[in-house]
Amino acid sequence: MGDRAAVFIDRDGTLTEEVGYVNHPSRLRLLPRSAEAIRRLNAAGMAAVVVTNQAGIARGYFSADVLRATNDALVARLEDAGAHLDGIYVCPHHPTEGAPPYRMACDCRKPAPGLLQRAAAELGLDLGASTMIGDKASDLVPARRVGARAVLVLTGYGLGEWEHHRDDFGVAPDHVAGDLLDAVDWVLAGRTVAAPEGAQPRRPR
């Protein structure tokens, strides 16, 4: 582990549009203001790291080569917008579906914390000074397990999760944000107040 703070970002529904299984790079679409969010992290010197479950590989919906091409396209689109990712960490596994080597119980499929821990070890990150941003409760849990803060965004599945399933989360987000840029602005402001029950977060513009 190191001393650099990071923001861990879920991919589908947080950084990019939630369109189901992204089985071709052409289906990948950045959410509005996502590139600006990454640029602000870059300017602040914080690592911007994508951590994503991609069980479509285990289920046979797309290949590892397609996933690599899709993530390469993501990197290229962000670079074209002046934004840089420090890493993309992927879990391709599913515990019960598909065939070996991808059908397996693992420590990297969120809500397990393995992707965050691996990124921290390889990139020299301070997990206690870091934040996880995602649109599902399963994005919040790994943050808690490694001592990081957790932010729920209302893009992707986030709005439905927050309005209808928050009592089932098991963990409370430190903040609820309209979208990735709002979440990053909260992180950079250094706020530590947890989102109160019934909070009305700002909706994405």
C-alpha cells in the first residue's frame, strides 16, 4: 500500500451508461459530465481507478478480448476529452454460472474488496484516504471493508436503489450524489458528513 488517495469508480451506470451487457465497444457510451469528473481528479492529483464486475465473460455473453477492446475504447474516449484513468480492474467471474475458469468463487467480485485491494497494492494507494463511487449497494460494501468512504450516485441503478432498497443496503453511503461529477466535487471538497435518512440529493443535470 502507498500514500496516494484514489477514487474508485464503478463503470456501467456510474462512468458510462447502463445498457445491460456491453458486448461490443460500440455500445459503450460515457455519461454526461463523466470526463469532466475524471479531469478534476487528475487536476487534484488523485488516482482515478475503474473497478468493475463483468460477469458477462463467465456467462459467455462476450469474450475477454471484447472486454479489453471495450475498456481500450473507454480509455481512448476519455483521453480524447483530456481525462486519464490510472487503472481499470475487472472481475470476470461468476460464482454459479458459466464454465471454468470463470465460474468460481473469488475475492474480486464486488461486494468483495479484492479489486480495491489489488489496485492499492499495484498503484501505491492509501485505501483509508480513498473513496468508492457507484450506483449499487454492492459498490458501497467493498469500500467499507477496506476503510474507504462510499458514495452512491443516482445514475444507472442508483435512483431506484436509493428510493426503494436503501433499507436493504446493509451499509449507508457517506454521501448521495446526482452523478459522478457531483460525487467527485463532494470528494474534493473533503466533506465527511454522512447522507441523512431521507436526504434529497441533487439530481444529475
